[in-house]
Amino acid sequence: MNENSNFHNEAEQSIAQQLGNLVGEGEVEARRIMGDSQYDKMMSFMERSNELTVKQEEARVNYLENLTALQGAMAFSIVFSCVMGLAWSLYFWIK
């Protein structure tokens, strides 16, 4: 009885790990083992997790884009101030 229970737990864990890849008969078997409500909960949890992962990656991309724009603006302002300082110095030197 203990081996049967252990086998059932291992099968359920294996199905839970591979839920995203199940189609057809695998999905039917997962529903039979886990029950419809538990299977639906797991699938909605996985979909929500995937949505959050996509949003997190989108936030990282936005952060990098904004950081790049800021660094570009700072680089331009540093170069511009150096050129203006040189021009100002040359103006007073020639004058």
C-alpha cells in the first residue's frame, strides 16, 4: 500500500512539473489523476506565473532602455560642455 501511495505521489509530481506540455490523452490522464478542479487551478497558476514572468522581462527591458537613454543624454551633455568650455577659452584667449 505504501508503494502504491508513493507511486501515486511521484506520478502526480511528474504531471505537475510537465503540465504545460500535456495535450490530448496526457491532459485527460492528468485530469483523472489530479481531478478537474485541481488541474484547472494548476493551469491557471501556471498561466498567471507565465504572465508575471513576461511582465518582469518587459520591465527589465524598459529599465535598460531608459538607462541607455539617460547615459546617452549624460554623454552628450559632457561632450557639449567640454566643447563649450574649449570654445569659451579660445574666445578669451584670442580676444
